[in-house]
Amino acid sequence: MSASRRARSQRVLLPAVVVVAILAGWELFVRLLDVTPFVLPRPTAVADALQAQWSTLLDNSRTTLLELAVGYGSGVAIGVALAVLITLVPLARAAIYPLAIASQTIPKIAIAPLLIVWFGVGLTPKFVIIALLAFFPVLINTVAGLESTDRTQLELLRSVNANPWQVYRHVRLPNAVPFLFAGLKLAITVSVIGAVVGEWVSGARGLGYLLLAYNAALRTADLFAALVVLIVISSTCFALVTLLEKRVSWEARLKRSSSSTATAGAATVERASMAEAA
């Protein structure tokens, strides 16, 4: 087995082994100490609840996914647009950057009732909460990427009279892509939190609403089942962003190219050794 394939197997197998060990220890702990089910249910009870409530969980997952798609997409678009504006216009940085930082000092759950007054009890307040959480990591990381461009490259383009769009297209934006994806990954995790918070404050549907309902009814196994679905959604979204990064980012392509070159070199050395031995 090649080194790269062995590394990929370890990335999959090691977390799986840890999860299985945690679940086994959890099951054993609950059984041996006879823990009350509504305090801590057994993993097997959670699996049964997941199967029994599957249609309800799936139906409410659609609402949460819709909120995530719209809110996250809006937050990303706002974050990238503000980052470009800040790096293009110095006055915009002085005017917008402090306000963007100040916006993150306000607990989103504290302004949720105000959003309900402004936008009603529908999906719009949840979109706004998610967008407010998502745009900041994208803004910060994209600005860092745009401003970390090699000055030598910028001077080279200016020497050939490149316009600002050409500078952004050929130098600044490609350089900012790894930073942007770092922000996208962080934004997707906080967006899931925002969706749950929004459904806690206002909503009769969604996984966040189910968490409150199950908790109020002391249906702890069902509550854990909803948490499992939330974890799956969050992990899947994170994995999709990572996959997109591997397709787009020049750093990821460079790593794959280096890995392929190293693998090919190792295979060549192995074949040469076998030929000499023969």
C-alpha cells in the first residue's frame, strides 16, 4: 500500500475507531450504573429513536437546510463583497471594519427578538441571524488573503499598466482563495449554530425546534437523535466545502501534484530495485 493511500485510510479509520470506542464505553457506563434513561440514554436507545422518528427528523431537516443555504450563502456573499470593498477603498476600511468587528460583540440571541419584530416569525429572521454569523469569518479571512499578496507581483502588474480588475483577477483573488476557504469552513460551523438559535427563538419547525420540544417532554433519546442529525448535517456541509476547496484552491492542487510526484518516484525506485535484484 502506498504512503498516500495509507494516510487516507488512517484519516478514515482512526476517527471511526475512536467513535466506536466512545459509543461502547457510553453503552457500558449506562448499563453498569443503571443511569436513568431521561438523564442519559443508551446509544442503542438513541439508534432506536433515530429510526422511530426518522420521518419527523427528515421533514424538519429540510427546514434547517433551507435556512442554512439561504443564510450561509447571503453571509458569504456579503463577506466577500465587503472584503473586496475594504481592500479597494481605504476609506471603506476605516468606515466598515470597526463596525463589522463591533457587530460580533453583540450576542445574536439578544437581537433575535428584535429581528422578529422587524421581519415577523417566518424564515427571514433565521436567514438574518445565520448571515450575521457567517459573514464575519469570511470577511476577516478574505481581507487577510487579499492583503497578503506578494508586493513583487503587484509591482510587476503595475509596471505593465494593469488595471485594478486585472490585479484582482490574476494576483489578489488567487492568493486569497486558501484564506477564503478557511473562512468558509469556520462560517459553515457557526451557521449551523445560528440556525438552531433562530429556531429556538422563533419557529415551529426545524431541528432546533425539535430539540426544545423533546427537551420539554423529557424525551432525551429523541433529543440525542436530533443532535445526531445536526452533527451529520454540519459534518456533511464541512466536507462539501473541503471538497470544493480541493477542486479550486491552487494550494490543494499543488499538494496533490507533489503527492503524485512523490508516489511516482517511489514506484520508480521500487521497480528499479526489483530489476536489479532480478
